[in-house]
Amino acid sequence: MRQVAIVPILAATLLIVSGCRSNQSAQSPPAETQQAALPEAPRNNTIEPPLEQDSRPRIVCFGDSLTAGYGTEAGQSYPDFLQATLDQQGYRYRVVNAGISGNTTKDGAERVDRVVALKAAVVVVEFGGNDGLRGLRIEDTRANLDKIVSTLTKSGTHVVLAGITLPPDYGPDYIQQFNQTYEMLAKKYHAPMLPFLLKGVFGADGMMQPDSTHATAAGNKIVADNVLGLIQPLLKK
């Protein structure tokens, strides 16, 4: 996958994340990202009980490198900051980081049953960026995302969508179809949608890593706030 900057187009455009990397890393994800089980990022300066012993309702952040926190230190992914903010605001939820760098929608569809098994109250779905940056068929991306969202919805969890878009050199027709994919799913499944995951992050000083694709730790704090605004109506104190 090439190193390219994600350029936001219209606020109406959707994006389910762009877990992209350089050419080499996109084709062969680092060994630490090829995990057999759902990964869970360390918490910020806290010690959490094992997941199976934690009775709090779960919020699962399900996606690729933007969810996994690629390129940042342990405890600096957006799910980590989301956990910290929820704790500070008095919400009793356990945030699970189910992001794996390099994942496409096909990868997400293949492991969605493991997310269902977590019986989450809310699942934030963030996929599609790697599909788009690799120029995969829109029809396949749509089918995979539909499987992810429909499977989660049928399980009884609340599903929300986090979106992203593609650089202009992918062509207006492809980009338009790419963005419409998320709009169609949000409408079909009545799912709340975040038009641009990196709102307030992309293009801001110190908020993006040198690859112009992934957020820094400071950027992930803002991403966490963006996601909190999306899911907060679904939460209970």
C-alpha cells in the first residue's frame, strides 16, 4: 500500500477507517499485528481486571490500524483514551480494542463472530480504508461490511459506524462509490455514523504521524472524543 495522505472531502462522506500503512507494511503486516485472538490495548495508568472477570458492559472498538493505535505507544490508541474519558465521566463500561493493523473488510467479516461472542453493548465498526487504498472492488467491500453490520445487529448490540475517505488520486467515481457504501449501510441498519473519524486531527499540527495517515497519541485523544460524541446517546450511567 502506498503512503498517501487521507484528504477529507465532504462532511457528508463516510469513512470507516483507514488502517493503512506503507507499501511494504500493507502487504505484510508486522508480526505483532497478526494476532490470533482479539487484541486488547493496555489501559492508561490503570490495572483492569481480566475481561472474563469484568462485569461492566462492553464497548468494542472493531477495526484496523486506526483503531489498533498503529505507530503509538501502548496505552495511546483511541480506545484507551475513550476508556479513560468514560471513567472520568462516571460511565461504567469496559472498552475492548479489537483493532488489527492491515485488516480489510474481508478480515473483519471473518472475525466478526468473535466480536459477537463478547456480547458488547456497543460496537464501533471502523473498516474499509485498506480496501479503498488497495483499490479493491466496491461490491466486495460492501458485501463484507454488510455482513459485519448485519451480524452484529442481529446479535442485539448497538452498532455505530466510523468513516474515512480516500485521496483524490483514486478518482471521483471510485471515491463516490466508496463513500456511498457507508451511507447505504447507515441507512439500511439505522446505525449512527461518524462522517470523518479524524475530524480535528487530520492536517492539525502534531496530530498526525509522518505517514500522514495515522494519528499521534495527541490525535488519538481527539479521535476518542469524536467517538464518544457518537456513542454517548447509547450509554447509561
